[in-house]
Amino acid sequence: MKLLTKTSIAGIEINNRIVRSATAGFMAEKGYVSDRVTDVYRDLAKGQVGLIIFEDTNVGEIDVAPHHLMINTDSHISGLKDIVDIIHLNNSKTIIQLSHSGSFFKNDKTIDSSDNFDETILDEKSIKKIVKLFAQGALRAQKAGFDGVQIHCAHGYFLTKFLSPFFNKRKDKYGGSTENRSRIIVEILNEIKSVCGSQYPVIMKLSSSDFMKEDNTTDITEGVKIAKIMEEAGIDAIEVSGGVFYGEYSCARTKIFKQEDEAYHLENALEIAKEVSVPLILVGGMRSPELINKVLNNYPQIVAVSLSRPLLSEPDLVKKWSQGDTKKARCVSCNKCFNPTGAKCIMN
């Protein structure tokens, strides 16, 4: 099966083409790694997942959610390194998703990209500070041994709203055109490469479309423009996603019962592939090894596929497939795994 063949993503050599997409676990202890967090990643590595993208980890200065992982001080490095070592010992690779929650988790100190919200208005000096927070988080990740980092630009998080013409109403150089709305992410990429080295892999998770009914939102036309800007800036790979929790489709759709319901971001990924040459990772509803192989065989620019909920249900799914099991993942996309006390499949 093509999904079991080796490949390289952003210079990271991996044993198969299955990526564990970043999945909020809500198991941290005051922002730090806990035993529960460690167990999740040990199981994924033992399950032979090729590349494990660590759950979105906050670079911000505010601990906005106590069970959300943080990487805002050097004190977080040790616990993260312990998990990276476990993953590497099991012959998997790992990168960490860096995020800033912005107003995603609301408290009295949350921020956003423009004065379209009640949150603190960001001036350019504050934006520069946030750019450095991402770079400092990346440097800590590098010290912890991560094989690379991912910038979280999807699903309504802070950077997603910078990209969106619906949310971003700024009048300065960070608002208006697609180039201006992408500016903060380009600056984050440049700053990470500056502190971690130009060869350190940096990929992004991109909302190719917000799937909102309102006018002037991020759609696939905007998604393609953003991908082209990021390729020119030097991004190493793009994980193509989409949807926000308040849109027509969330980032995790339900009712994936038939094979034709799977790979629901494939069309958008193919539109991006027409315009950029960077490696693409496809996420969104893949359940069947037959379909995954078809995608990988037919579209060579899609070098791997990402799974989230199926690996919550079966962290050993890739191992099963490698041993000749050709059954689709048992995940029924009920979304009951998204539990604020700890993400877990109700079938376990």
C-alpha cells in the first residue's frame, strides 16, 4: 500500500505517509505535560504513525485554559523532550503545532487581530511581540528535540482571523490585501528560520476555506493566494484543512459514513496544488485505506494524509494496516471525543 511507503516531508524522513494531525487533548496540568499526555503520544508512536503532530501548544503569555499545553517558558522544555525521546525511540518523527489562542478561549485578557472585537486592540508593536513569541516557542521546541514546527493558521484560532477578510478589519499593513493579512505569518516564518536556522522545518496548517455563509470570508480563492504567498516566503509544507466552529462546516465534520463522504478537503487541496509546488498534507475525514491509497497514488503533490479522530479511537491503526488489515477505521465521526476533561473515544 502506498500509505505504508517512506517519504520526506519538509526534509523529515518518515516511515509511512500517515500523519497524526494536531488534536487538542485537554490533558495538560497547568500548561505542562502530564502522564496522560505522555501516554497519548507513546501509544501513537507504538502504533507506528509516521509523523506525529503534537497538539496545538500555546506560545502566548497568558494561560488561557488550564488543560491546554503551553510552550511559553523554558520550564516546558524538559517535559516535552521526554515525550519526543519516546516518539523517536519508537522510530516515529514529531513536530509541534504552535498556536496563539487569541479570543478562541475567552477571558479578560484575550486579544484579536482588529478592533472588530471587544478584545484588546493590537498595535504594530504588540504584533511584533507576538511574532517573537512564536519564534521563542519554536526555539524551545527545537531544544526539546522536535523535528520541526507547524504554525496553526486554521479553525478560527488567532492567525486564522488575521487571514480572514471577514474578521480582519485593520487599516494598517496587517489588514486589507491578502498580502497584508498574511504578513504576520510571513514574519513568524522568517523569525523562526532566523532563530532556529534556515533548514529547520516549518510547515503550516491552513484553513483553505472558512465555509462561512457570510460574504467576504476566506474561501478557496483566498486560500490559494495565501498558499502562494507562503510558498514564496519559504514555507516547507502545507497541511490543507478548513472550517471554523461557527461556520457552515466545522473543522471536524460528522456523519462520515460512506467513502464518498471522506477526504472532504481534497478538492481544495487540488486547487492549491495547481498553484504551488510545496508538499501538501491532506486532512479531513479519511477513514478507508483504499481511498487514502487512491489519493496518494493519483495526486503525487499530496505526500501524506493526516488523521485525527481515527487515531484517538485506534492509536494502533497504522500498525493494523501494516499487518495486512484492510478495514477502514472504526471512527464514526460522532465528535464525542472532544471532551474538555480529556479527548478520548467513547468506544475505548
